[in-house]
Amino acid sequence: MQRSVYHSQSIQAWEQRWFAQQNSSLGLMQQAAWTISQQLIEPFNKNKIQKIAIWCGQGNNAGDGYYIAAFLKQHGFHITVYAAELGQSLDLKQAVQYALLNRVDIQSIDYLLSENANHQEIPTFDCHIDALFGIGLNRMLDQKWQSIIHLFNSQIGLKIAIDIPSGLHANTGRALPCAIQADQTFTILGYKAGLFTGQGKEYVGKLHLVSLIPIDTELKPLAYLSSEKIVLPKRQAFGHKGSYGHVLVVGGHTDMGGAVIMSAEAAFHAGAGKVSVVCHAKHHQAILARSPNIMVRDINALDEKTIQHLLTQIDAVCFGMGLGRDEWAEHVYLEWFNLLNQNSHLEVVLDADGLWFLAKHPQQLNPHVYATPHSGEAATLLGCKPADVEQDRIVAIHNLQQKYAGQWVLKGA
């Protein structure tokens, strides 16, 4: 089953189209708050969570918080709202009025930060709910808001974020520069990219989707999540090692034999029936001593004709592990990779030093080539800094695919 992941602007466009169909923003706010509060009541009662603090900012996310406060108050929970100075949104003001009508205790966040406040005197709550910022946040937080987030994170009790942990960029998953450390996040309408990439997973906790309205089919997802587990097919009783594919690992410069050994063993763990390694002959003894089921060839003893013949016996190739970056390695890259990129019957994983040489000798990759850089290698390929890649990993991987074609996996979160 695939689940769609969206850019924050797509979610906002989704909302605007919904409002254009005579649906109100206030109604959506109330629906989100009611749905979330209904999902909280049973686990709160089960875990004896009674005293709840809801921290509200200045925008629509805060409106969700005020309505959640009112709905939970109606079910007998003891609610305190710590409130920022109100923004100009009419929906937010109505949400505050509804909370007051339900006798919700509303206190000032600013007082908590003042010199007169004693942080030790903040009551102990069973749960703190973050409704400070939503998905529109795209700037670095000033010192005041950083202090609020640090104060929230320092409290004892379950921590829940509404839509996205405040301080986290909805598209990149970057903390700006700090974010709410949630145990659970209830994200509204659709999954946002920042919940899964960058630093997102460090802050989100257990993730719940609050769908609310029909999916807008005009919106193209940014990416997809797959919940399918990768399960190796059951081996047939009459099968043999030749029935399950032959993987070739190419690399292993004189002082980097470990890379090809680990890659070869990983190929067996992934289900390959046969695995061969082409590397410096000095590594052969170590390879066979560790894994005698691996076949070895001397990389220096193979000419182009022999390589082409060998590739006819292979189903997949892992290229570049421990290859090195000297003149010898460059010769190996140019001799081997042009053949691999042109050979459409092979699945090719290009990694490590192979990526470094791709940056040095750029070419368009065929669809059967899977390049697997980490952020440092991706930066080399794009001519930027690793920090630029980490700042927006999704943009980075799109740029890699546009520049080099092929298939790309950016390591990391």
C-alpha cells in the first residue's frame, strides 16, 4: 500500500480548493480539533492522563489547540492553555471565545518567560500538547520562540504535536533551529515531507494521520511511502544456487578489501544464489577465509573481452566499493562502467568511489543504474556543499536525477 507525501504548499492549495467549494476554514479547524480530541479521549482515560497543558501560538494551528482544549474540557479533563499574543485571524479569535465559553483556563506564555516567573512553579501536567506553529513556518525562530520550545521540551509528561512539531520545517525536516520533541504527532489532511526527511524523525514520534476531507486528485504527491515489507521469495525445493541470481562486486583497491567483502556478504543476505568479487588479488585469501562461498577474480587479469564475457553470466553488479581514486582506479572505472551503463540486461548499483568518478566524468545513467550517494557524495556530484544537500534532501535528489538520469537513493533520513 502506497501513501502519498505532499509539499506544504500542496496541502495549502488543497485547503484553498476545499474552501472555494463553500466550505469554511473555521469548520475545517473545528473538524480537525474534534477528530483529534476523539482519538485522545480513550488513551488518556486508559493511561490516567487528566491534567493537560495546551500551548497555543498565533495562527490557525493555535486555533486547533483552543478547540481541542474546549472539547477535552467537555469530557472532564483538567485543561490549561498557555497562550501567545493573539494574531489577527478571525477564526483564531472565535476559537479562543469557544474555549473561554467552556471555562478553559488560559494563561500567558509571555509570563512564563518573564523575570517574575519561576519555572519551578509551573504545575506538573500529565500531557503537553503543542499548537504553537503549523506548516507555514519557514524562518528561523527568534530567541523568544526558541525559549518557549525549550521550556516545552523540559516539561515532564507525554508530549503531542498538532500537525507538525513546532519549529520543524514542513518540507525539509530541518529544525529552525530547534523543535518540539514530540512523543506523538497528529498530522492533518496529508503527510508532509518534513515528517520523514532531514531531522524530522527525531522530533515526530509516533505519527497519526487525520484525513478529514477527500483527497484532491489534482494534487501530485511529492513522494510515496510504501508500507510493504521486503520479503525474500520462498526458495523452491528443486532450486539450486544458479536459480537465484549471480551478483558481481567490483572494487577493492590494494588497501580497501573490506568494502568488497561486506558488499559480497550483503548480496548473499539479500538472497543472491551466487556472488563473485573482482578485486586486487591480494584480497582473495581474506575473502575466501571469511566466506568460502564467494568466487574471486583478479581485476588486473581481465581485459575488455573477458569482462564482456563475464558480464553475460551476471544478473546484477555492485560497482565502486573500495575502488580508490588514483590513476589505477580511474582506469578501472573507465574500462568497466561504460560497459555496465550500456548493458541493459544488468541491474547496476553505483556507489562509493564509483560516484566520485561519475562526478569527474559526467554521463547520463541508464534506467537500470541505481546510484546510492550519501550527502557528501551527492554534494560532490552537484557541485555544492553537504550542508546544502541536507538543507533540502528532496530537492537534492531531484537535482541528481535531472542532471544524471538513472535511479537515485540518497542515504540517510
